[in-house]
Amino acid sequence: MKITKKDRNPKNREVMEENDPPQLKAEEKVDVTLSNSTEENLEKFKAFLGDSSDAVFREFRLGSQGIPCALVFIDGLVNSDVINKNILKSLMYEITVLERARNESIQVESAYDFIKQNAVAVGEIAEASTLDKCMLMVMSGEVALIVEGSEKILIVNARGWPARDVSEPVTEGSVRGPKDAFTETLRVNTALLRRKCKDPNMVIKTIQLGRRSKTDVSYVYVKGITDPGLIEEVEKRLNQVDVDEIMETGQIEQWIQDSTLSPFPQVQLTERPDTTVSNLLEGRVAILVDNSPFAIIVPAGLYQFFQAPEDYYDRWIIGSFLRFLRWSASLLAAFVPALYIAVITYHPSFLPTPLALAIAANRVNIPFPAFVEAFLMEVTIELLRESGARLPKAIGQTIGIVGGIVIGDAAVRAGITSPSMVLLVAITAIASFVIPTYSAGIALRLIRFPLMILAAILGLYGVALGFILLNIHLVSLKSFGFDYMTPQAPVVPQDTRDWILRLPRNLLWRRPISVHPVDIDRMDQDPYKENGNG
Amino acid sequence: MVKKHDKLGGLQYISLISTTILGVIVISLPKIAAESAQEGALLSTFLAGVLVAIFAVSMNILGRRFQKKTVIEYLVSLLGKPLGKFLGVILIIYFMFSTSLVLRGFSDALKGLLLHSTPLEVIMVSMLFTAVYLSLNGINAIAKISELFLPIIILSLILVIGLSINSFSYVRLRPVLFPPLWRTVKGMPNVITAFLGYEIILLIIPFVERKKADIPRTLIGIAIPTVLYILLVIMAVGAFGLRPSQQINYPTIALARIINFPGAFADRFDIFFVILWILAAFTSVANLLYISSLSTVRLFGLRNYQTFIYILTPIVYMLAILPQDLPEIRKVNTYVGYLGAGISMLVVGLLIFALVFGKKEHENG
């Protein structure tokens, strides 16, 4: 079936799905209804899976009557122990023992119900009455049990595939706090969340997205805290996702974000279950995607990208200090190169005379204007970072050394750049890595370049204009109806307690009210009120 | 739940008023006050603030009688169509001239202070472009930017005032402590031009949450610039003396220049202050540009103000670039000042008119 533009419209898609199950589109002629003959049903499976070498069709006969049955599953996605011991063994051997003990033989008509009730020793089973539903289950790693005489197929859960163990977070390491991170298996990830929060109000809903990949996408929220309007909005936006494949939460992010014309992340991405749970308890919604070790948290404000879990685990003075450090670092990372260019090019008198003289002496032999010098060095360090990011560790060290020498010494000796510029580039690079969220850090590094251009054209006035433009962009951003610059603009006094400073826990007795939680208080009593009464 | 426009909060209302007033003139206010009111500099600044507060409160009360209407619409319902529309046009002309004056004043000052060899046009166009970008984002973005920049502006001024306290001398301040009344009154029209922009109240009340646009908040919005202006005059006169304050072009910048603290990364605090002053100037230009286009749209009874920003911007630019030299700018400034005073008087008159005869309109509005 050809996918026309009209079908891309989500409204039309819903209608289409009802009439024409997407995964069977390639073979329109196949009848999706099932018959009561094992052989015929098996043929229908084989029409799709017959060419694949990992599909297993295991035919066998059941009981003394020799009722034809078959198992269909994908090798590698299932746990063969479960199939051998809990399904095949009980169906082929134990059932005959049962027949003998009861002194009756199973008839074709009642075989299906009998098996369902007595013979499959597996916790989770389901029934499928159409081929497409059944096929989807098989492709997700379940076992289809076809029994003669029934138009339904029994789906037995025997999932078991090679998966990475829960390991330490790579991009969000912490000194203090739990060290587990999400893995690629959705079920493991939801289990990690449940382990952290035993509230039965935490709802994990799952839908399937991706025309062909049929990826499980779960969204998690806490009933009674999360704003129902927000949940509705998340559902609405998730249902608009219409792509062939979903490999990563990043793809979902790009579909559901508010503004595509912004370098700034509008959802929070995390691989830490503890961060996810505490955000859920603040009234946000988390989105998990099967095969991705990252969770998306919406809505997100700028201030969230400066938070690290340790802020809450350490004492508040330390947490506040670190927060303050990160905010300052972000300003440094974005503005220092531009300020340098502006001051050197237009306003050298801004600096104290000895410093201005020292920089001037450094720059005597440099053939380039400050902008070119800064631009060269910034590009070099971006190249180093990018090449280091994907290299194996052994080679990565080499790049580190080469980079250290190139940037630190050779560039200066070759007369391409001045030592003060090297210092500056190093400081900005370090500062840009202080920000705990990778995607926010990269956005800050990116806006450095337009700011540098503005500084080169208009000096400090250009930097000021850049600052204004950046702020205009930030205040006009929204994330799921949540103002991006909250609690700064608009000012939400209550929420500023957990912003640049992280005040003591007993003062954070309310959830962030800018997220509009249904249940605002997270502590029993307002400590102020208590003090006031006492 | 994803709303396009939220109603503005109380703090946003305050900051919109304060940031529109605090603008280009911050750097030359002590000179204006000292020049025009002589020994009455301090008192006239204070009295100007009080007078502006009275006007602002009148505008606030009048505006709140017509909850969903801006001045352009309620002028028509108060005075009838021909007269109301005519006054609306005058108001728009006033806003546009104000925008261009602020823009020109900013560009001239910045050229003198920071970018000596950059063409005036480049400064103007870049500033105007930034203001257009903000205006296109609507009243919510403008309010948020005001809210964001107001603390920075206040803090920078407090820093300048606080750090130059070393140079302050009570002896130099003494002449302005005992002001002659006539001089004070004579200087007031000029000093009031420093408060240009508070007319924004006429237009933003419909966008503010019903109970948040009250009189105390209006007074705070006026009090913030008034207090800062008074402190600036005290500091400048106290540091330089009254006569020198009249001679120095930008006394506030001069104050920043004499700041000296050891171990600082910046030798000249004044440049640092100029950068922050750009923010103050920007909020004035952007807010005024926005209310110009908003009032134009309302005059024609249309909804989409964005197109009018594109139409107004070249006109504002032309108005700003036309005056050849400082005397011409001064002349325009004076006329605009008179116009502003006239409008404010008119509002007070209208308020009395509305209070006496306007019961019906109130119910309708």
C-alpha cells in the first residue's frame, strides 16, 4: 500500500489503522482472521516469517488423540528454558500423565481451554484472535501456541533476549547517590522506577509508536500529582508521532518539542532513575522508550539543566554553591570569548593597564585580528572534543595528548595564537563541561559563535545585543505550556527556593507550582505555619 | 492547557512601567536636573516623580474602568468617534516620536561613549531590529524581558551609586538642599521628560490580571525610577558639585568612571555600566515600539499587530535619523515633552469627566 501524504495526517491514520493493520501492509492479500486449523494458521505465519531463518515453527501432537499443535517464536528473543520446561515438556509429556490419571482423553473441541487452564506453566499468558495482533506479540518475543480446533491463539510470555546489565550512568555520573542507570530494556527501566517509588499511583502507560519498528513507548506519571491537562497534552503529542522507526528517545523529543528552531533542549533527558522519580514526584511526566537508556522528562525549564542529583543529596550550602558555580560557568562559557574579542578589538582601555599591556605584548606577533584568533582556537577545541567523544579509550588518550600539545604550546610557538587566548579557550571549554546536562552544554557552546561574530562587528554593544537576543529567545520558548525561564521570567517566588540556590529541604515544602501539580504540598505541614502557631 | 497568552502578573506590570521609564536618560538625568532647575535639582526631581505618580494613578484608574479596552478604544467611547479617534491619532504620533527620540538619544550617547567610529545608522538599525524581534514575540515576552532586566538595571544603578560613595561630599550637596521654589517649578517640565514612557499604563491594563493592576503597584512602578533618579542626583551633585554637574554630559557615566576598587578585572567600571545601560535603553525602545504598534492596531480595530510593527519601524527610523544635530533633537524633545504633558493633563481631565458623567460607560465596559 502506498503511503500518501494524506495518510501522514494523524487524523486519517487512526481510521487507516482500524481497517488495515500496518504491519501487514506488505501482504495485503493475507486474510488476518484465523481459522481453527493448525495447518492453515501455520501457513499464514509462514507467509510472513517463512523466509526468515530465526523464526521457529515447532509442530507437535498433543495427548493420546494426537491433536496437531504448533509453537511459533523468534529464536533469540525467547528464553529456551521456559519453552522447553514450561511449555513443551508440560504439553508433550505431563499432559499424557494427566490424561492417564483422570482417565480421559482430551478432545479437539476442548483442547484449547484445557491447555490454557491446565497445561501451560507460565505466569503471563494472553489470547489473540487476529493474525496481526498475534504477529506483533511474536515479534516482541512471545511464543504463539496454535491449537487445532480453536480460532484463538494462545500467547505465552517467554521473553528473554540478550540485554545489557544495569550499569553506572555514563553521562550523568555522581559522587553521591545511587549508581544505577537505565538500560536498553523498557521493562528493566520501569522496574528501576518502581524500585525507587512504591506509590501505586505511579502509572506506567504504554503505547506503540513507529510504523514498522512498533517500539514500545511508555509514559509515566503520578496520579494525584501530575496536572491532568499535562498528561492529556503528552498523550496528544505522542499520538502525533508518525515515523517508520524509533530508535532513541531523541527521536520522540524532536516530535513532541515546542520549538524546532532553537538550539536549547526543551525536554530534560536523563539516564538516572532517581532523577526521573524525583521529577515525577514534582508533577512532571517521564517518557521511556524501549531500546533507549534515556528518559525524557517534560515539561522542562532552563533551570533544570543546571541541577544535578547531588544538589539534593548533599547539604544545602554545598548544593547551592555548586548550583551557583554552574550558572556562572554557563555565562562564562557563552560570553567570555565574545567579551575577549570585543575588549581586545574595540575597548582595550576596559582592562587594567598592566593587564592590557601584557595582552598587547603577547599579541604583538600574532598575524590575525582577535576574532580570527579566537574563532580558530574555538573551532580547534570543538574538533578535539568531537573527535575524542567517539574514539576508543586507547586512541582517545592520544588525541588528548595531541590536543594538549597543539593547543597548549605549538599554536603559541607557531605564532598563530597568543597564550592569553589559549588560557581563555581552556577556561571556556572547562566551563562548558560543568553543566550537568549534555544537551544544554552543547547549546551554550553553540551560541558562543554568533556572540563572537556580534562582538567582532559591534564590540561590547554587540555582546549586549547578543545577550538581549538570547534572552528574548529564551523567554519566548515554552515547554508543554511551561515557561522556559521560570522561575525567573515570569517570577514565581515560591519556586525560586530551588533555583540558583537550593534552600534547605524543610523550606521546599511545596512542589514547583509552575508545573501546576494537583497536590501542591509535598510535606505535611508548612513549617512556617507551625512555627507561627507554636 | 497550552495557552497562547497568559495574563500578566503584578510584578510584570510593575517592571513594564519601571523599565519603560528607566532608559536612555538615566545617564544624563543629573545634568538635566541641575541644568534646568539649578539649586532645585533635587526637589524638582522629587516633585516630578510625585506629579508623574499622580498622572500614572489617574491613568490606572481610568484604564481599570474599561477593563477590556485600551486607551484608543475608551477614548472613542468616552468622547465619541471623531474626537476620540483624533486624540488616538495624536497619542500614536506621541508614542512614535517618543520611540524615535529614545532611539536617537541612545544611539548618539552610545556612539559618544563606546563606538566612536561606528556609523550612527548601524547602531540604530541593530537596536531597532532587536526591538522588533522582541515586539513580534508579543506582550508576554516583553513583560518577561522587563521582569528579567529590571533587577539587572536596578542593581547596576545601585552599584554605581553605592561604589562612588567615596567621592561623595556633603558640602557639595548643600546648595540643592535648600531649593528656591521658583527655580524648582521652572525646571520641572524638563525633568518630567526623564519619566517619559509611563504612558504605557494607558495600553497595558487590559493585559494584566484583573486585580493585579492596582494603585499600589502603579505607585511602586513609578517609585522605583523616582528613587533611583533622586539618588543619582544626590550622588552626582555630591560628587562633582552643582556647576560641574551641569557641564558633564553624562554624569552617571562619570560617576561610574571614578569608581575604583583594587584587584578588579575591569579598570573602567563605566564601560561595564554602559553595557548594562544598553539593557535599560533597549527595554524602553522595545516597549515604546510595541505600544506604538499596538495603539495603531487598536485604532484601526484590527487584531494582528505584527504587520504594523513592520510598517512602523521604518517610520520610527526615519523620525530618529531626521534631526541633524543636538539642538534639533532638543527642539523635538521639548515639543514631545509638551505633547506628553498635554496628554497627561488630558487623562486627568478625562478621569474627572468619566467620574462625573461616565457611569454608563463603566457598566458597558
